[in-house]
Amino acid sequence: MHLMSNALTELLNEINNEMTNQISLPKNIDAKIDTRKLVEQSKALNDILRTSEITQENKSMLQKFSLTLQEGSTVKSLRYEKQDLERVLSNLNDL
């Protein structure tokens, strides 16, 4: 059994917080958001995944999530990504 590292858990929680912040700012659901911090966090996530001891299946899931972080630019897309992150966290916490 491979447990999530503290660094990975902390980063995923930071990403979740940043997504929550970005979603709550704009009034318009199609408004552009500032993705700079999320892009930085997705790069950090990729770095952690390279050395993480989680299963390959979970690595793949997180790598796909990381890619979507770099692509999302509206509140609407970010809401879907936040739901994905919550599923990812739930799956990882069930290990």
C-alpha cells in the first residue's frame, strides 16, 4: 500500500483552496480567471509525482488533473476541475 506523502497532500489542498478562491471572485460564470498560481501549482504537482510512491494508476489520474489545471481559464471550467480534484482526493484518501 502506498500512502500519499505530506507534500502531495498539502499541495492538493493548496490547489483546492486556490480553485475555491478563483471560483468565488468573478461574478460572471464565464469570466476569465487568473490561472498563474494554478499553473505554478500544477508544475509543482508534476515534480512531486515524479518521486511519489503512490500507485501508477493514481499518478496517471493526478497527471491528467495537472494538465487540466493548465488549460482551465473560466470559472465554469474551474468548477469542473474542482469536482475532479475532490474525486481524486477521495480516491487517494480511500487507500
